[in-house]
Amino acid sequence: MVSTARRQQPPITIRSARAVELLRTLVGPGRSQAEVIEQALEQMAARGRTLADLLTPRINLDFDWEPPRSTLYHIEADLSD
């Protein structure tokens, strides 16, 4: 990968409170946020896993999408007040 000055590279934006906290934990003296993110992405690429793979649940989730049958029956309203 060709190294380009940081100011010449396109910026990325992450809107995630969790990511901010993790970056604060991982960024230390002499380490930038960009280095931390690049290292994490390189590790993901080395494992051959995509973001979709990481977000897919490990256990198959089985949902019953059929709504429950209604048990309501017709009741005449008493409006004789």
C-alpha cells in the first residue's frame, strides 16, 4: 500500500459512542486513531472475514413470524347512557 500524507487522504466519519470509547482506550502515546483503525482493518482482512461475517450471529436465530391468532370476538357496545 502506498503511503500518502494524512492530510491528502480522504477522511472517514464514524458515528458511534462505542467506537469513541474503544478508540480512547486503544489510542496511547505515539498512536493515532487512524493507526488503530488501520491495524484493526488489516487484522480483519488477514483473517479473510468481512464486516458482514462479523455481524452475522453465531447462533441461528429462529423467529416465528406468524402473528398470533386473534382471540377477540364481536361484542355489542352498550351505549345506553
